[in-house]
Amino acid sequence: MNNQTIRKKVRARRNALSHEQRLEASIAVSDAIVNDPLFMRARNIALYLSNDGEIDISPVFQTAWQRGKRCYLPVLIPYGKKLSFAPYTPHSSMRNNQFGIPEPVVNKRELLSAQQLNLVLTPLVAFDTHGNRIGMGGGYYDRTFAFLRRQQQFKKTKLCGIGFDFQQVNDIEEQHWDVPLLGVYTDKGFIKLGVKNKK
């Protein structure tokens, strides 16, 4: 299957899940994240607000704040189709971006670049064992984290996906701009992925 077909089929399956299945996955994934050394060591963490059937990881925000970690949400940069990251607290003012996804309203000086983050938790539509990811098709994460392709190993910034176990597929059609994931937190636990060298 090509990436468009995979995206359509997996989104349909994800959107067909019951409220109970979503809640169970939210609890399982959130528990896996907050008990992982990657989370424990991280100071600046980028998360997301669930949309289009994505797993809700809002419990992670609560634990992060309780442990004195800084939480950030992605915000669209109008030029270059990239992301910056805005601080997010329980008191943040929010507004919807062009896709209807809430973003914190902050001063530009408060934004962090991708390189300043320790752990990035990104939603996805599908993933494979090589670390390839299919998103919603906009390419924002790939453009934003392109610097990771030039590193021999993941260093300061750890890029991990969030998804249901069934979102793992055999092989994703790889593009030269794809940025590989270190691993994926699923409702069945953390899956460490093999990172290919990108040319």
C-alpha cells in the first residue's frame, strides 16, 4: 500500500474506536511515558493536544507539571511550514490555528526551537520498525526536525511517536526528507525502532 492508502485506512480504524478503548489507551500510554527514563531525564518536553482520534496524553502534562518540567505545544510558523514550541501551563490562553488545533498565545521571545527540546512526543497515523512515520501529510515535523537526519545518533533531542499498537505497519514508503523516530509509545508499551542512516 502507498502512504495515502495507509493513512486513509489507519485513520478510519482509529476513528472507529469506542470511548472506552480510547480512555484505556490514554491511561496505558501516559503511564508508559511518565515511567520512562527518557521522560524522567527531560526538562523541556513537547507534547500535543489530541485531534482526529489521536491518543489523549493529557495525564502526562499533569505529571510533568508536578515534577517541575516545562511543557511545550507546537505552534505553526507562517513561513517555511515549520513549527516552534510555545510554553503551555494550566493557565495558558489558547487560540485555534488554521487547522482548528489550539495553540498557546505567547510572546515570540517565549518560543523554543526544536533543538532546545529534550523530548518530543509526536502524534502519528502510522509507523514501521525502521522508525518511519506517516503523519497527516503536512510535513511540519519532518521540516522542523530535519537537523536530526544529520546526526549519527539521537543526541539532545529525542523524537518519539504516540500511537495505538495497530498503527504499526510493515513498511512505509520512505522519502528522503523523512525524519526517523527513536521509538513509539503505544497502548502495548514502548517500541524501540531501528534507525536507518539517511543519505
